[in-house]
Amino acid sequence: MNAEGVISVERLQPQAPTYPLIAQWSGFFYAARVMTVLLTVRLLGMDAETGVALSLAANYGLLLIALLNAGPATSITSRELRTTAAGRAVLLYLFVTGVSLTWTVAASLSAAAAFWLAMACDVAIVVSQLRQHSATDVVEGLFRGFVYGTVVVAAIAWLLPAQSDMRLGDEELLGPNQIGWPCALAFFFAQHLLRLRMQRRWKACLVLFGLTLLRSLSKTTIVAFIVAQGYVLLVNSGLNRKAKVKIVCACVAILVLFTPLLVSYFMSYTDSTSAESLTGRLGIWTYMFDEAMDRPWFGHGFHSVWKVIPPFYSSAFQARHAHNELLQQFYAYGVLGIAMTVGIYTVIVRSFRSLRNVSTKQMFAGLFLLTLIRGLADTEAFDLSWPLWLLVLLGALQLGEMKAKEVLPCAL
């Protein structure tokens, strides 16, 4: 074969897709940062405050790198993102939570401001990437990074000695819910990546995340995950009946394998009055609701639970949030918070229902079920269960499809 023939063959070979590097590193950080404090204390021998400071510094640093590498908008402008319902919802949440710093009862106003800035940085990083790259490339790049970051989380979680209640985590620095939640999100992301490109690595990640979530014994997240994945399995037209039966049989086999552990845990769980038990949760909800009623209109402000609400029970459990999405928003931002949360979740439903890509629509529908059910007994300390950066991505995908629909008739 002559040189021209070699060149022709090379040109015909499909090139490996490239993904925004900053988007990948951002996704990795969003998943793996739950381990920052643990590694700082247990591995480096420093205090927890140093770990928090390192995490915040990394957050700010990622935004700085993104801004330094930014140029003129070539894909989606910030103004276009603001025209989407998802974009406006994100701005509303950031505005309300930011303004609430003026009346917050947080133990440290400077710490509250630092955490709010980190939440805003998460959004700004994604927006900066969407300005330079297509929404689908940013989504795929960020999902890949998040999956890889969760692999690190899962690997460390398995290496940790089991807690006194047999669950994964660290008694002082890392709760099982902090392990289970990123695993549940990453499972959906890896599932989406597997649909895009059938690669073994994503299958291996699905197995790892599923086993880690189950082993974490994060009850609410597991229930939410089963319901959400059951929905995805039912509506997934890309799988035939034989494949679906195989998946169900594999799940049943895993549950049987874990049955002794599950039985032992739930026997101790039903007899317990700790914060993780149903009795413990009811006590937390009752106390948080009573506190919320003291400031029913605008709430207690951003970051107003940690070190403000006294410890619960004999274990001196220090709550970081109300362990219920709506109750947390009611406590922090009053009736305004409830209205805002309901409005944002309504926007999420309308946004993913408008997507034309069936696979992407099914993924976001499953994620919505996951976050909605999980929010009944757990939530986040600052953000919503549905991360703001993920809401920005959803709005960008919706906008991208709208722009493509406008361009196509012109091209024809």
C-alpha cells in the first residue's frame, strides 16, 4: 500500500471523541469532595477545618482555571441560559440563598458565605464550559468525571473499617448517606454513558456503584434507587425482555447474597432509637418543624443548622440538615423556601419532558424519581437534592435542542 493509501485509511478511521477537560475534572471534584475531610484528618493528621478549607480552595481554584481558559462564547451564551426556565430557577435559588445571609443565624457568617460562594462556583464552572462547548459534550464530560470520582469514593469506602452499626463510613467524618448518594447519582450517569458508548468500563462501574450503595445500607437512597431504576427498566425500549429478565435475576441474586447482613442490620435498626432510625428521624423532624415555625416566612437563613441546632440523643448526633427536603427549605427560607422548591421541581419535570432525545429524557425522569423519594428522609446541607449544576445542564440540553430545531428548517 502506498503512502496515499495509508493516509486515506487513517482518515477513514473514527477518531476518539474528546471531552472538555475542565468539565471532567469538575465532575470528578463534585463526586470526590465528600472524602476531603476524611482524608485530611485520617491520612494527613490535620483537623477537619483544614479539610473543609482545602475543599473550598479546590472549588474556587477550579472556577479560576475555567475563567482563565475561557474565551468568547462559541456555543451557548450566558444570556441564552438565563432565558430557560431552568436557568432562571437556578438564579432565583442563588439569589434567595445569598440574600438570606443577611438574616442567617449561622454559627459563623464567614463560613456560611464561603459555602454559598462554593455553591455558586459549581454553577459558574458549568456555565463557563457550556459557553465553549456543546451541551452534549459538557454533559458527557462532566458525567465521566463524576463517575471516575465516585469510583474513588467507593474504593475508599470499601477500605474503611465498618462502623458500629455495620454500615460503610466513618463514625465521625463520613456518614453512609454521603457514600450512598454519589453512588446512586453516578449509577445513572454511568448508565447514560453506557447507552452512548457500549464500553466495559461503564458496566464495571455500574456493578461497583450498585454493590457499594447496597453495602452502605443508606436506606432512603436504596429505596429511591430501586424505584427509579425500576421505572427506567420498564420504559427502556433499548432492552429486550430477555435482557431485562437477566438484570432482574442478577439483582435478586445480589440481594440474596447480602441477606444475612441486611437482616442483622434491620434487626438492630428496629430496636434502635438513634438518629438513623425511624424513631430518631421523627424526633428530628418534630424538633426542626417547631424551630421552623418560629420564623415561618423567611426562615433562619443559609447554613443555619450546623452547630445551631443542639445535638440529638445519647449519641450527640449533630445534624447538618433537617433530613427532609421540604422541611429543610422551610426551616432555612420559610414559606418562600417551600414555594421555591416546589417551583424548581416543577421546572425540572417540564424541562426533561420537553427533551426529544428519548434516552436522555428517561435518564432525567429516573433521576427525578430518585431525588424526589430520597428527599423524603434525606437532603443536602446547602444545595437541593437535585444539584444546581445538574439543573443548569438540563436547561442547556433543552436550549440546545430548541436551537437545533430552529436551524434545521433553515438548512433545508
